[in-house]
Amino acid sequence: DIQMTQSPSSLSASVGDRVTITCRASQSIDNYLNWYQKKSGKAPRLLIYAASRLPGGVPSRFSGSGSGTDFTLTISSLQPEDFATYYCQQSYSTLYTFGLGTRLEIK
Amino acid sequence: QVQLVQSGAEVKKPGSSVRVSCRASGDSFSGFALSWVRQAPGQGLEWMGGITPIFETRNYAQKFQGRVVIAADESTSTVYMELRSLRSEDSAVYYCARGGGIGGDWFDPWGQGTLVTVSS
């Protein structure tokens, strides 16, 4: 299986900060990388697909980049509703795998 | 726009089985894949497997091979996930999500989640 490694595992930041989360794949996955936001008690929400594409309804402060093995999720200016856990997920292989998550907390 | 509605919470004994359903509405059911993802308390998201009803194809994570069965009833636009030989570590919230049938796919939207508790 393709292993997905996220860093950091947790992060403290303030409203208005710019935040970057990194995801690394154990092999090249082209741009088959998706990002999700997960809040406690709620279903995951798709934030970014195909490494850099925003689904409708996702604020433009979210952006994704990367290809091959290294990817980033950036939040340009943190809002109070952005404090959550973020997961990357590869879809290069149909044995889909997620990273362990990055918990974003209020400083 | 497809919406996914899951069945309610379950409490099961170790060694038993659980079946969780996911009904799709608002879009053609047979034209897409549906996957199951779980999250145990304090843990991350874990893909279990998926089905593409129109092709009657399934794929399962190796971890769950032999213990999980995913099936679809196209007449009711419902997908089922049955997990057998339950143990305490299977206590989790189980989600269905559209997607997972092909490479390059993503999971969206998601069902509301079903809490499964395994306890003696």
C-alpha cells in the first residue's frame, strides 16, 4: 500500500495566520492527492482534489499544490471555523490510503 | 447533487456482525462508486473498501479482506457494509462516501456517519 505521511501532526496558530501542512507519499502518485477537513462530530469535507482543485463552496483561502511525492495544503488567512483536523488521501492506487492527520489548534 | 443517508447507531457484542446501510438520493445511483471509511475514537480516517454497482466491482483494503462485505441494491439505491467477527477495536464511526471506484477519484459527498459500538 502507498503510505501517506503528514507533517506536522499538530499545529497551533492564530486567526489570520498563514498555515501550511505537508503530505508526502511513499511513491510517486502524480497529482492524485486529495485533502479533507474533519471536525469533531461531523463528516469529513472535501477541500482539495487532484492536488490543487477546489470544489465549489470551498473558500479561496484554501489552496493545494504539489505533484509526485510532495504536496502542501495552505490556508492563507486562518478563520475561526478552520480549526479542525486535516487529512490527505491518495487515489493513485485504488487501495486508497489517508495520512494520519494534522490537528490545527487555536494558539 | 447526490445525498447519502446512513442507518442508525448500533451496539454489538464481540464476535457478532454489523450491517450499516447508506441510501443515495438526488442522482443516478448506478453511475458512481461508493466507499466506506471509518474513524475509531482518537484515530484517523481509514478506507475500508468500495463498490461500483454498475460494474458490480468491489475492492477492499487488505486489512479488512475476508471480514467485510460491501453490497448494493440498485432498486433502492442503497449500499450496505457488513463487518463480521467484531472486536472492540471495531468501535468507530463508519461513513459512506461517493467515490473510490477508479484511480484519481475522491470522496464527496459523505454520509452523516453511523456509530458502531462493540462491547460485551
